[in-house]
Amino acid sequence: MNTLTKSLIATVVAGVAVYAVANPTTSQTTVNAGAVNQKAIAAPVLVSVKQALTLKDDTEVQLKGYIVKALGDEKYQFSDTTGSITVDIDDDLWQGKAISAKTPVIIMGEVDVDLLPTKHVEIDVDQVKF
């Protein structure tokens, strides 16, 4: 084979390989098309304050208890029978409802762990149920 033929064959082979990788209609790219991220659709797990304080950063949680004290700047002290934790609740999540320290609530959000200057755990709340 001459050099021109070898170059042409190499170019065609390379072109077919690039097309197969880049083309979304190939069977290799649709193998996981029906896969579902179960973690993304699962409800947060109901945990106690004591458990929440030991969880990893960004863990989705649900806690049942009481907002016992406003700490300022959308931060509140949340308590259940196992302890208390700081929660960050945006003002719009209150839906205009006033509550007292005796009003039971369920909060859903994620654990927020700050390590500096010292370890501090709080819950970044996404939803409040009354």
C-alpha cells in the first residue's frame, strides 16, 4: 500500500471512531437512559437532633420538634427530646404564620457542617410544616 492509501484508511477509521463516541444515538450512550436517581426522589429521613449533629455535610434530613428561640438573621434554636441545634430558615418559609415555642413543627433541609474555626453543625431548612 502506498502512503496516500494508508493515510486515507487511518482518517476513515479515526472519523468512524469519533462519530461513534459523539453520536448520542449509538447504543452505548443509551444504556443508562432509564436509570433513576433514587436518592434525589427519596424523602429526607426523619432524624433526631442528636443524630443530625453526627451526620455528614449536605445530608438531607427531616426533624420533628419545636422552634424555641429566635437567634437573629434568620437563625433559630430548634429542639426535640434529644437536644437542640441551630436552624437557618428563610423568612418566606414561614408563610406568614406565627408560632410559639409550644408549636410542633417538622423541618426539612440539609445538614450544614462548618469546620472552621471550630466545628459547627446547623440545618439549612428548605421547608417548614406546621
